[in-house]
Amino acid sequence: MTTTLNMVKTGKYANDKIIGVRHVQCILCFFCLTLAYAWRVNLTVALVAMTQPYHNNNTDISNHSLNNTLLSNHSLSLDDSGEQEDVDQGVDIFSVDFYNFTEEQKSYMLSSFFWGYIVTQVPGGYIAQRYGAKMLLLSGLAACGILTLLTPLSAKLGGWPAVCAIRFLEGLTQGAVHPATHSLLSKWAPANERGMLATMCYSGAQFGTILMMATSGFIADSVAGWPAIFYFGAACGVIWIVCWWVFAASTPEEHRTITREELKFITENRTVGKMQDSHKMAPTPWKAIFTSMPFMSLLIVHCTHMWGFWTLLTQIPSYMMHIYHIDIKSSALLSSLPYTVMLVLSFFFVWLSKVLQNKKSLSVSFNRKFFNTVGHWIPMCSLIALGYVPREDAPLAVGLLTLTVGISAATYLGFQVNHIDLSPNYAGTLMGLTNGAANVMSALAPLAVGQIVKTPANVDEWRTVFFLAAAFYFVGNLLFVVFGRTETQWWDSPEVLDADTMEAGVPLNSSPTVKRATENGTH
């Protein structure tokens, strides 16, 4: 009979618990990502409801009851830019207004988020590893919630430029979400649970997108009108903030109610190296990071993945409209279907990963590269096939699109958790570096498509786009398979540093023995 003492020594008790404190942290992160992505896409779906339903350049529209929405006696007209102006009265901040934004203005409003998002990636990772992820995520989401609440007012008072400013600030507040989540996972996730716990966290992104797409139409049709999309989202943020403040902690050591057994299990299994104290960390080894082939292959595969993924999300609706005459954006079911499949498959892949882990002959490295290959090379093939589906076979095209997006969930168990494998101490910074670069690729991909596709009804031009994205998928995963590693890198922790030396900021020194072992390690 196993004694309690043996359970503490082996971690068996903590490992056998269905839900431990570490799982609670990941559930909270799941809803953090849910909110972050719901707030990210809310403007995309709200713009449809915000658009002026009655537009006649030669007629004053002040006497219309707009879309049967409750309005005060608020006289409106359209100015030259397509925005509303107040005619007879001062601005009523409680009225519901409609707008006639141009496509160019819409593109500015939608893209402004990402320019702010890129800026805070690396600083966010550094702050999370130095001062802890709890307060960073709390302050970031709280600020983003306030900005979300102010979005309808900004549109009323400042038009589309004010909305751009609000969205840019929202991007700044959300830039640290992924790096901070990675930093938190590096402290809370035992090595053999990283894939599962990371998937649990990041699948919240799909859930938030699905939730926003599925509910925004109903919310916009309520008496509160389209502004309620933003108000409801902000209200949900308040609930999360309270739960996060009460139940979250940056590290297991800081959590007030974690059991001694689970704490021991986590601290003894999260890394083979030394976990540095966040307040006494050695300086970030920038040179070692950027000369590390495992990290560079991770950086490249993250960038190529985002090129392909965002080509799909931003351009496929146009392709389906012009080639198959299917308006995906007008259907909440079709819009959310790829994300729903991706959410479901993410948990299927977690189960499959656990099955593979139980086979002792299969290494963690094989596990990462297998799922990364599934998440890149199957979409590569289905994306090319999509370009050759006959025009009259639209259901097959929708099926291939859904498969291409949904199967990408396998990457949660591939490169997306590899930052923690390489360096638990600097995982937040690594994620900031790769995610920042990858989001630049996300912005460039639609621009490239615009240069290639001059005639949207020309399928040959679209095939060029698909072959380009497929090439990115192929090359990125190939480099990851060849050069990727799952061993903790030599530059992750100091050889031997006492507390005074670490506080003084002595750079990391590689251990020659560890370095040689790592460099000569197997794939």
C-alpha cells in the first residue's frame, strides 16, 4: 500500500488528481484568451450592425426610425466622410447611431489593433518573467475592457479615427497576453503536461471567436442596439477580473491554497534545469538566443504558420464569394464552423498526445514534430486541393476550408509549446519574439494577396496564393523537423550563481558539458 509519504516523494497523488490548482490556472487562462479574442473580433462583427441602413445622399435621414432601435429625438445627417453629424442638438451619448464607413476606413479600423499588438510582445514577455504574469494579465485585460466599453462613445464623438485610436490602444494592452500566458505555463506546467495544459489555455481563442460570432447578431438586435456588443463583452471582463484576482498566482510557490503534494509534483517536473527566481533573474541571453538554431527554426515556423493561417482567415471569404458565390460572412454558422472544428480537434489531439505519451518508446521530440507536421502539411495539401475544386461543388470547398483551418489545432501540441521546452525561464520572452514577428507576417499576407489577385473571379490567381501559402507551410515545418529541439537549452539557466551575483546581473555562463550534450543531442 502506497503511503502518503511516498505519494509526496513521487508526485503520484498530485498527478492522479482530476483537477488540481494548475488546472484551475489554465481554466482561468482559457477564459482570458476567450475574452481577448472576443474583444479582438467584436469590431469585425459589429461593423455590419453599425453600418447605416438608410443611406441617400440627397435626403436628410433625421426623421427615420433607424432599424427600430430606441433613439432619443436626435437629428442626424451624413457628412462627406460618411459619418454622422449632429444637426439640431448636442451629442446624446446614450443614443444609437449608424454610420456609412467606407471600405478603406473599415480596413484602417480593423488593422489598427494589430499595429499596437506587435509593439508590446517582447516587453510583455520580459515583464511577465521578471515581475510575474498575474498582475500583467490583470492590468492588461482590465485596461482592454475599459477601452472596449468606450468604443461606441469614441465612434460617436470622433468617428473612425477615434475608433482607430481605441483599437490601437487595445492592441497595446493585449500584446502581452500570449507571452504572459507562456510565462505562466512555464511555472505551472509539468514537462509531460505542457501540451495538454497549453492547449487548454489557447483553445480559449477559438471559443471566444465562436462566442462572438454566434451571439453578436442577437445582441445587436436587442433594444440596446449594436453598442451592447461592446458593453456585454466589458461586463464579462469584470467577472473574469474578480476570479483571476482571487484564484490566480504567477507561480505555484505563490499560491495560497495549493497542496504540498501538488507543489512538489510541479516543481520537480517542470524543467530539468534550474528555475530562476523572477526577482533575481540573470540578464536575458540575447546573443545565445539569436544564434540558437532550435530557436531560429521555432521563429521561422511561427512566422510561416501565421502567413498561411491568416491568408485563410482573411482571404478565403473573398475566394468563396467570387468563385463559389457563397457569402460566408453573412452566415454565422459558416463563419464559426472552422473555429468550432478547430476547438473540437484541439481536445482530440490532446487525447491522442496522451495515448502517444503512454508509449514509452516515443519521445517528446517525436510528439512535438508529429503534431506540428499534422498541423502544417495536411493544411498544405488541403489548401492546394481547395484551388482545384470545381465551381459547382461548393459543399466540398466548404469542407476543405473547414478541414484546413480545423486541423491547424495540432500545432498547439507542436511549435506553440516549444518555447517552454527550450527555455522555461525565458519562455515569455521567446514567445514575445516569435509572436511579434509572426504578426508582422499576418499583416503582410493580405497585402501580398492584393498584389497577386487582381481579378477576384480568376481562379488561377487564387491558385498562386494557395501555392504560396502551401510553400510557407512546407518550408516552416521542414525546418522545425530538422532543427527543432525539445531539450532545455544551455543558455536557459546559469551554471552556478549565488543570489548576490544574480542580483548584480552577471550574464549567463554556459556550462561546456551541458552545452555539448545539448548540441549533440538527438532530434
